Amino acid sequence: MFVIIGYVIVLGCVFGGFLFAGGHLAALWQPAELIIIFGAAIGSTVVSGGGAPLKATLKAVPSLFKGDKYNKALYMELFALLYEVLTKVRKEGMMSIEADVDAPQESPIFSKYPIIVGDHHVIEFVCDYLRLMVGGNLNPFEIENLMDIEIETHHHEASVPASLLAKMGDGLPAFGIVAAVMGVVHTMESVGIPPAELGMLIAAALVGTFLGILLSYGFITPLSVRLESKVADLSRVLTTVKVTLLASLNGYAPQVAVEFGRKALYGVDRPSFLELEEHVKSTKNR
């Protein structure tokens, strides 16, 4: 929603200001310039992105038009799930959750939290490390190191679409200049036509520079920034799980382990201690 609102503001202010200054929108409609700019930008992106990165980018872009998934409500559910699992471990031992982590969709505990189970990144991370804890062959330092490597790897992989979009945005002004130069070349080879027509050709050439800059800084680059933010949000979720599980491995009670994880959140998403405690109790009893 915010992406659409932002685009409306960009278009409204740019074209509204142009109209206010006495300009004519028809002069900005230059299909040839758009073909040159978009075609060159897409072609260069295909060259630099290749197969998997390009597919990942095409898959990631539609998600930018949806709301933020990793919000306070999700963290509340995540903490409630971790608290319930760690409480069961404390009471019945590590082996008691083996069936839960092997088939979380069928688990009586995990099935209470459809938001978490529905996110394959989060649920796989949680179950993988709970499974390692059940095995009992790794100490907390080894698990922490493995978690750090996985989070870093996932962050790097998820950042590829954002990087590809950023490079595309960086190239658009240059391709706008290419379109403008080609328009100037066309103008120079038409010097015998009347001045009024020459002016129209020059205006059309300048539109190329305008479109390249507008598309870059008004549309594509903001998408890459938003995608980077979404990647950071997921990394924050995984870091929160990491902090909570490591606290449990180091012997802290479930209530304290969850508090460790709560402290890893940004203030905008962090529930208060009492708010989280009440939510955990109400969820556990349903």
C-alpha cells in the first residue's frame, strides 16, 4: 500500500508541477524513449542477473506491494511458541519435542501458531535448531556459530534481488542519457526542417534524460531500499530466535529466555514485558 501511495505522490508532484508551470503532458509521451530506456535497463539486468538472481528478483518484487509481515503480532506469536516449546522441554526433557519438530504442521503445539508455521523461513530455522538441541551433540558455542553462519548466508542470498534492483536503478539515468543523445543525433540529421519541428525533436530528446532520472530515483531505487528493509526484518526474526534458544541452552528458564529474545527487537515491534506475559499465558491455555 505504501509503495502505491508513494508512487502516486511522485507522479502527482512531478506531473502536477509540470502542468502548473504551463507544460503539456502530451510532450512527455515519447514511446521511443521508453523503449530505449526500459529495453536497455532490462537487457543489462538480464546480463548481470543471470538465471537464479533474476528469478528471485521477479519473485520478490510482488511482495513489496504487500504489508509488512514481520510485525509485532508475529513476534508475539513467535515468543508464545518458543515459550511453550521450551516449557515442555524443561518439564519433560528434550526428547519430548522430537515429534513436534519433525512434523510441525501436525504438532499440537505448533498448530496453535499458524502465522509462524506458515512462514517456511522461520519455522525451518526454529525446527532445525530445536532438532540439533534434541540431538545433544553440540554445545551452545557451536550452535551459536552455526546460527550466525546461516543467518549471514540467508541475509546475503535474500539481498541479491535488492542489489539487482539497485544496479538497475543506478543504470537508468545513464540509459536516459543514451536515449537523449540518440534523440539529439536524430535532431541534428533533421536540421533542414522548420524550427518548430526541430524544437519538438529537441524536447523529445530531453524527455529521455527526464525519464531515466525519474524512473531511477522515483521508482526502481526506492523498491530496492524497501526490499533491503524486508530482508533485514527477516534477519531480525531469525536473530530473535537465536537469542532465545541460546539463552535456553545456557540454562535460563523459558520466561527469561523469551525475555532475552524480546530485548533483541526494535522498539517499534517490541511488546512490553507484561503484554508478552499475558499473551503467552492466554495462548498456552487455548
